[in-house]
Amino acid sequence: MSDGQVTIKLTSDEALVLSHWLEKLQMTDLSRVVDDPEVWAPIHRIAGTLDKALSELFAPDYDQRLDAARQRLRPED
């Protein structure tokens, strides 16, 4: 972390599910969910980075891919 940046590694399933959640979060009134405005910029940056990295977002079967990713990430009982 000597260059002042942090790298986060996610699986493709984690990235897809997180991207979807962040999209929903950004469509709400962020001030109602995140009471710290200083956090908004990193939220938008992470969401934008995921949007650029995930070609699945534009796939015609996006909903099925998202459901499958959620299923794989779901903790076993």
C-alpha cells in the first residue's frame, strides 16, 4: 500500500452480485442508507469500476447469470 492505493480482489460471482447491489443502492436516496456523505465517492468509484469490468451486465441473460451467482454465493445451511 505504499502508493496510497488499495486493491480488492473479488470472484466474478462476488463482483456481479456486489455490482447489482451497488446499483440498487445508488438508485435510492443515498443519504437515507449511508449517513456519511464522505463514503458516497468511494461507493460511486467502486460501482463504476465494476461496471467497466463486468461484460455480464450487458448480457441478454443477465438476470439468469445474477441468480446463478447468488446461488453459488449463498451460504450452505
